[in-house]
Amino acid sequence: MTRTNESQGAAGAVGEHQYTSIEICAGAGGQAIGLHQAGFRHLALVEIDRHAVETLALNIEDHEVWAWERGHCDVLPGDVKEFKPYRDLRKSVDLLKRDGLDLLAGGVPCPPFSHAGKQLGKDDERDLFPDMLRLVDELRPRAVMIENVRGLMDPKFSDYRDSIKARLQGGTYLGDDGEMVSEEGLGYTICEWGVLEASDFGVPQLRPRAILVAFRDDVIKDLKYEWPTATHEAPVSVAEALEVSMRERYGPYFESVHSERAHKAFERWLTKARERDAELKGKGGGIAPTLVGGSKKHGGADLGPSRAKAAWKQLGVSGLGVANDIATCAKKGTEDRDLFGPDGPMLTVRQAAIIQGFPAEWDFAGGKTAQYRQVGNAFPPPVAEAVGRSIIDVLKAARERELGKS
């Protein structure tokens, strides 16, 4: 493979202190990319989906900015419930033992708290909050970051949130039997547990995420944590985000027997997407509805439930499936479905990745449906980067404080 040298932030230069992280439920790397851009260097990425594991491994191998991870990061396939850091890490277990861990992060599965997942919460077997808390106890990281769907912040989960808070920082919560339970806590302070909207950070999509940020008490003691603020005053529209890639997809047909309808189809999409953006100026702009990856229990990939498909149609895009990439479309002759459908073009996996905020050079392993699910389930890298930077600000200040004492 030819290794690329894309820029991902200045942090991590030779001779700089490395802020380390371990991430569970890493998926296709959305959070890992953002945290890496913020300045974290990963000791381990833990993921159960084999295609996502392949995605993480191939990108770490391919990109020069991930050279540190090639030497220090274990991409670990398997169930988080079985993950034992001091047993499973190979490349950097000595570094972990010597220096400890700066950040434990994880986008624990959202179905227990999503409406699509029936919001079973702690009664859902997919709830991995207990394992996240187990790892906090084992690793004693200086900071903790947990990401989930906005549904976790619904009133129905207030008792569950209270139990997590009590486990981390001490306190009481209402137990399953209706009795109050008291916890001493693990010695952490939750500095923020709020919702960030991805479109505030340049992601052309409506994607609110609930994020918890906590620090070990001895780290945060006299410091103040600043919650990330929006990096974009106005949302990036779907028209702006996808124009180049749409033109690239239609381009091969502009000088072919399909020339007239290719030009018309492309202009029809662009006009519709721009008009939708103009219509919604000041009301969120012409951004995409929330992408969903779905689960292996369901069939092929599409762009979500009926409401999402209707929103995509208003943006000139068909949500009935996912298009083949340019080469496969030409080889299999799927232009009528992929580009010239009555509701507009379908998105390719690459375009879905743009909607999620992935960098252009990030590749995905597996077939089209497996790739799309990885993209649809991801945490947008720009949001993860913003949170990561806010965490590193505190870690740097704490490090400077400790160095000043020595």
C-alpha cells in the first residue's frame, strides 16, 4: 500500500508528550479519527464487528499520520465484555503500566437508548455501560469520554443516568427495587453530560449525540473544563458537501450516449438540494437527516425509516438503497438505479461517509452493505475532535501543574 500523508493536526510531533487513549466499541474509526486529530494516540481499539476491525487495521497500516499507532496500537477483535487491558494489550502494555492512561473513550451501543432499539436501557443485553465502568475501575484513566444517542438523556432514563453518575463520582440513585442505593464512587468528577449537534461542527447532517466527559478527581481538582462550542456559524449543506462527488459520479456520462439525461439529472439534483438549503436558511439549513447503520438482523442498506427517506427526497436524493461506487456502477450497468432514478441519485458509501464527516482518504472494508453500516453507525470525527481537544486542554494544564511541582 502507498501510505498517505494527510494532515491531521500538529499534536503528536516527535519529542512531544503523547496523550494516550484506549477506545472500546471503536466501529469504523469515527471517534478514533477525531480523537487522533485532537492529539490522542491510541494504545488499543476494541471492536466486535469483523469488517470494522479490518477497516481500522487497513487504515492504520495505510496512513503515515498513523505511524505511531502502527508501532503502539493493538486493534483487538472481540466482545468488550471479555476485554482485559493488561492481558490483551501486546504492543504497549509496558507503556500503559509505566505511564497510565490519559483517556478511556467509547461509543457504547446506542440501541438500548434509541427509539429504534425500543429504549430498553439497562435491561437490554447490548448495554455496555457496566463494562465501561469496569474498565474505568481497572485502568484508572485521567479522563473518560462516553458517547451515545440523545435518547439516553430522555426523562425515562434519569434513574439510570443517576446510577452511572453515582458509580463514577459517588452519590445515591433509585435502585430496581425502589430503594435508594448509595455509592462511594470511583473518584471521578463528571464535568459535563450534554448533547452536541454534529451540524454545529461542520457535519452536513442532523446528528445530536449525548456525550459524558469526566476526569479523575486528582486531575481536575483546581481546573475548569470547557465544553466544546460550535465551530461553524452556519451548517454545511448537503448541496455543498456532495457537489464535487456528485459531479464526479455523473461526469463519465456527460460525453456518452447518456449525455443529455446525465446533465439534466445532475442539475436537477443540485438545484433541488440548493433550493432546500435556501428554504431552510436560519432553520438548520439543507442538511441531511440522521444516517442510520441498522443491524445485521435487517436486510440491505438504505438511508433510514420513511421520514428520513422523505427528507432525502426533498434534497434530491433517493433513500431506497445505497449506490454502487463509480467503477462498479459502470461495470454492472446500474446507472438507471444509482443515478437516474425518479427520486434522484442514491448515495454511494463514500458519499455517506462525507455526510458523516469522515476524511476522504479513510477506506472501509467489506461489501457495500457492511461498509454502509459501518458509516451509518459512526460517531462523526469532527465532533469527536472537538471533544478531544477540550479534554486535552485539561490534561495539558494538569500535566503543567504537576511538572511545576517537581
